[in-house]
Amino acid sequence: MTFPLAVTMGEPAGIGGEIALKAWLERPADVPPFYVIDDPERLTALARRLDWPIKICPIDAPNRAVAAFGEALPVVPIGMTVRAQPGRPDPSNAPAILGAIQNAVRDVRCGRAAALVTNPIHKDSLYRAGFHHPGHTEYLAELAGTGETPVMMLVCPGLRVVPVTIHLPLSRAIASLSTAAIVDAGRITDAALRRDFGVDAPILAVAGLNPHAGEGGSLGREEVDIITPAVAEMRAAGIDARGPLPPDTMFHAEARRNYDAALCMYHDQALIPIKTIDFHGGVNVTLGLPFVRTSPDHGTAFAIAGQGSARADSLIAALRLAAEMAARRGAAG
């Protein structure tokens, strides 16, 4: 790749720093150069404490990352000192955490980086510092400034899932479910499968909300009143959407071969199957942005932060997928 991937620091009291270090240390041949936006002194101290043979190379611009990558982990300084104790998030680090995201988005949008890969953040700590977005996905949508509703996709080998409602309590997720939201998610997913994943004729499996997909209304009206009209509207728009399907029979191996992505009605309906299939290697992808963004499909893991035991599989998978998606967009012009 001509341009490196930009990786954000994430919550410094979590595992973001050590999985970034470990991703560089354990990188397979198909992971392209990347740089981290962070405090170089923090990462140097972390590598030293974990006794990992990693050299940190501060760089003043993303274009220097490729040359440095073979010998050291390139780091673009965030411009402030970051002090964090493992497992103990501090709201005073919010400017650095959010600044890393802002700088990475700027690099990608200005063509200095090929794609954005974000380390996990801790929303509660950011909320205490004045952050008002439900999560990473919504914040990135604001930074993108396109007015498009973002869509979260979770990806692992053999399964892609899209939750129509995301970071909401279950009662609010059910109350907010609408035909329009399902159609928007399906439209963005269909376009992304074609552009970013190389699927020429995507098939979307649309999950029901209730047990047995409502059994014709006897176990709930959402399938009849909300989901079936959404499927009809998508099909009228040329999207091969199928459903609503009983959620409990959608995710076994044979069923997964029949579609390219599953539209799920709420957060856990999507995340439980993908984390069961590939807990360590799942990737979070934000669809509907003018740039590629992926992330590890896990959180800050405060309980094991600073121990060096966190696995970098999901971050490595996120780096690999970001590069593949960026290459497809580049080839398409």
C-alpha cells in the first residue's frame, strides 16, 4: 500500500497500547504498515515494562511511517503527555483520546492515511469529561460531516452481521425499531458489500425480532407491522433481502452459507453469534462513512490491562480488513 493505516490510541488505561505494540511485534506478512497516534513516551515505557523488544519511532508525518515500520513502531505524537494506570480510566485523558480520533480522521480524509483503525474507548470516562455521543460510531459520523446515518457491521470469517439498533437498552431498542431504520441499514449494507467487500449480488438475511419471527403475529406484531414492510421496500429497490427469518435458526453453519450479511434488530442479536463463532478475531466496521474505519470487536479489558496477556488477534484482523477495503475503494476510483 502507498499509504499507511492510522491507528488511534484508545483508552490508555485499557489494552489499546499493548495490543498495538503486540500487533507490530507479531505482525503477519499481509498486515501493511501502520502508525499509532499516541504519546511515544507512554508506549516506550509500556514496552519496557512488559519487556518486549520493540523500538518506538516518533514521526512528524504519516508518510514517514512506511520507511520506519520494518524496524520500529511508528508513532505520531498526540502532543500531550498521557499518564494512565492500567484498569483505572481518568477523564483527564479525554482530550488525548478524542484528539487521536480527530487527527486520524483528518489524516484519512486528507489522503495521508489509507484507512482508520480505532482502539477501544471507555465511554463512561469520556461522558464524565463532557463527551455526548452514544459511542465511537456516532462520533465518527459527526466528524465525517456527511449527514449519513452510520451503520455498524461485525465481521469474522463466515459471518457478517449488522445491528439495526445499536447502543440502546433493549426496551428502547424495541420501541425505536422502524421500517425506515431497517431499510436504511439494508441500503447502506448492500452498497458496502458491493464496494468494500467485492460481493457482486449481495443477499441480506433479515432477522425477526420475536421468537419464531413472531409466528404470524401471535408472538408479537413487529414482524408484521415493521420488518415485513421493510423487506418489501428493500426488494422493490433492487436489494435481495429475505425475511423476516427466525433468529434462532439463522446462524448455524448451513444457514450462514445462504446470505452475505444478516440484518439484526438489536445489539446482542448480532453480537452473540459473531462472538461465539470468533471471539478473538471479530472486527467492527463502520459503514456509510466517506473513509474506511475498522476496530477490534472488543472493549478496553481493564481486568487484564497492563499484564501483556491481551491478544492482538482482533486488532490484526481489523488492520488486515481495513487494508483490503481501502484497496478495493482505491481500485474502484
